[in-house]
Amino acid sequence: MIVKDYMSGKPITVSPETDVRRAFESLKKYKIRQFPVVRNKKLVGIVTDRDLRTALMRPGLKVEDIMTNDPITVTDETPLEKAALLLRENKINALPVVSRKKELIGIITVTDVLDALIYLLGFKGEPTKVCVEIPEGSNMEIHDVMRIVEGAGPRVLSVNSDKRSKGLYYIWLVRCNIRYITKIKNRLKGRGIRVLE
């Protein structure tokens, strides 16, 4: 997956000369958290809701007085995982997306990355979470449990172990209903595995 697949194209921007109060009102109007700052189609900075809120107490300021100059950027061909790492490592909410000429072509936010994760995990269709406990000394492994679960009908999306309790696993399922849950419980019970949720 690459940034181009999840970024917002044609983001709302401000110029460096925009008055801080006017920029803040626009931010509230569009319900966004940051503006790329653009001059002659080129990205020159980024300004956040926090920057603007702080600057409201000081009349007469322009966006260029408070913006972050030369913000961290990505291209539309940047792998999504690299964008996610940049967001996390730098504790920022958005990355402007620029062309080779440094012209702004989009923006990718933490929300966009989360949307990609939700899509990747298949969580759009309200998955069902089942918690199973494999007792210590059991001859069953988690892959055996997954085979039994899938044999009952639903598809396994992902499996997570509980770091606090050895032998506890959370299995996320799609295309699952109460009939399948009952079937899963019965099949696992017969093999000594408890279904807790």
C-alpha cells in the first residue's frame, strides 16, 4: 500500500500572509486540524489548530509568523508503513504529500492511516471477537484452534495473544453469527478449550 491510495487530494490550504484569526475560523469551518501553507503552489509550511489557538491571543499575527517551516513530507509513492512511522516517530497528525517539484498534491493524516489499517484487517464489516483459553499442558496449539474455528464457518481475520495471561487468545472473525459461535464453543469444548467470550 502506498500513500496515494489513502491520502486526501487537493487539501484546503492557507497562504503565509493569512491572518491567524481568519485561518482559525476556516479551520473550524472545515473541521480539520491543520493547514498546509502554500505559496505559488509550493509547500512552505504547515500550521496546526494548536498553533492557531495559541496565537489568537496575539493580534496582528500572520500564519507565516507561527507555522512550522519545511515540514516533514512524503510523496504519493511513499509506502504507507513509512508514512505511519513518520507520523508516530514525530508525534504529528499529518504529512503533506508533495510532487518532485515540491508542489503540494495532497495530505495524509493519522485518520487516513487508521482507515487503511481497518480496511487491511477487514474490520469494515463489524468483526466478532472470540476469546479462547488453551490450558497449560494441552496438546492443542493456536493454529489447531484456528482450524476448528474456520471449520465451523466464519473466516479468521487475525489472532492476538494476551500478554498478561499465557494461553489466552483473541480471535477476530468475519461472517460470524450466533449459530457459528455455538458450533465453535461445542467443538472447542470437546477438545478441552474454553471459549470465554
